[in-house]
Amino acid sequence: MPGLTSGKAAGAGRAYAVAVNLSSTRILCAALLAAAAWPSQARPVPAPTRGQLLYETHCIECHTTQMHWREGRKARSWTSLKAQVLRWQQAANLAWDDADVEEVTRHLNATVYHFVQPQRSARTRLAGASAD
Ligand code: HEC
């Protein structure tokens, strides 16, 4: 009978809709579980250093890290790198103290330059020798 056939078809359609709803509920549950599990699975991101924050706030508006790799770069040692940081914070009128300059120099050195940083105790000994 045509009525019965179409009734069956409608029933099948309804069953299909229920299956879809169920599976989307399952997907939602899986997503919620994944979200709940996320913090324990995420690798801890190291907190940015003070030097990084200062640099990212005040300095990268003009130059990317590319600037620090260029040919004939001005920073050729820890001392000259620190001199450049001092120069640029003056140019930007930031009035950083020595600790800030040191922090940003350390950040740039750790991320880009990798110069040997003279130790405080060794500084007097190295004073006679050129650090460049
Ligand atoms: C107004 C734009 C501008 C700002 C702001 C700026 N810089 Fe620069 N910086 C430059 C330019 C242009 C150069 C390359 C030309 C030069 O050395 O005179 C440069 C070069 C440098 C160099 C030397 C790169 C090398 O090895 O040759 C360092 C280090 C540096 N900047 C650090 C900083 C720091 C730290 C700050 C934030 C306090 C800063 N800059 C903010 C434009 C800027």
C-alpha cells in the first residue's frame, strides 16, 4: 500500500534524524571532554621574561628579528649589543634604568645574538681586554 510505504519511509527518516542527533551529542561530549582535558595536556608555556615584554612592547614596532641578523650588524658583542639597546631606548624616550637595559639585552642575546655575557665578577678582569 502506498500509505504504508510512505509511513515506513517517514519512520526511517525520523530514525535517521535521531541517529544524527545522537552522534552530534556524542561529538559535543567528546569536545567537552577534550576541552576539560586540555589544561593537563597542554605543554606549559614559559612565562615571558621582563626583557621580552619590554622589547615586544616598545621595540618591535619598527623592526623584526630580521633586523638583528642583517649583514654588518652593529651589535658585535654583549657590550655593543647593550650599547645599542641603551641607544634605542633613549631614542624612544623610555627612560629605562640599567636593569631594564640589561633585561632587554639579555632577551635579545638569548633569542638572536648568543654573545658570551661577561660575568659581573669577570668584568673588572676583562676591562683591559676589548670585549669586541
Ligand atoms: C623608531 C624605530 C625604532 C624603534 C622604536 C626601535 N628601533 Fe632598534 N633599530 C631601528 C633601526 C632603523 C635600526 C637599524 C639602523 C641603525 O642601527 O641605526 C635599529 C637597530 C637596532 C639594533 C642593532 C641591530 C644590529 O645588530 O645592527 C638594536 C640592538 C636595536 N635596534 C634595539 C632596539 C631596542 C632594544 C628598541 C626598544 C627600546 C628599539 N631598537 C627600538 C629602529 C628602531
